[in-house]
Amino acid sequence: MDGEYDSTTTVEIFGQTYNVRGEGDPNYLTELARFVDSRMREVAAQVATVDPMKIAILAALNIADEFSRYRKERANAVGIWIEKTEEMSERLGKIIT
């Protein structure tokens, strides 16, 4: 990161305040923090533990699972798109010749 473009954004996650340094829109960092906070609160409501570290790990696993599923769905969609494009190209080739 380039020092002149870094900014510090204060966010709150699960009752703790963090100063996060990064490039870009501070509102985006705040949005991410709210998302993580929301996931941690969802997990906390479903488990017996009150240990914030365990709750954070479970929330991270949930987020990672969601991301992995999304990535697989996206890869499948791209594969289908490529197949359909090739099919259309083949049909057009037959029509043109």
C-alpha cells in the first residue's frame, strides 16, 4: 500500500473497536465490518459458547463456505456460458456456410 493513500477507519465488530488501515473507500471497510459483525452475532445466537474467538472462527468458516459455494456456482455458470457460446457459434457457422 502506498502511504499517502492509506486511511484509518474505525469499525466495531462484536463489541470490539478496531482501527483498520487500508486503501479505498472507508465506507466499504465499514460495510465489511458490519457484515462480519452480523455473521458473528448470528453464530453467537446459535451456539452455547460465549468465547469471541470461537465465535469468530465459526463465523469465518460460515463465510468461507458461502464464498466457496458462490465460487463453484460462478465457475459452473461460466462453463455453461462457454458451452452455449460454442454451440451458438457452431450453429451460426452452419447457417453462414
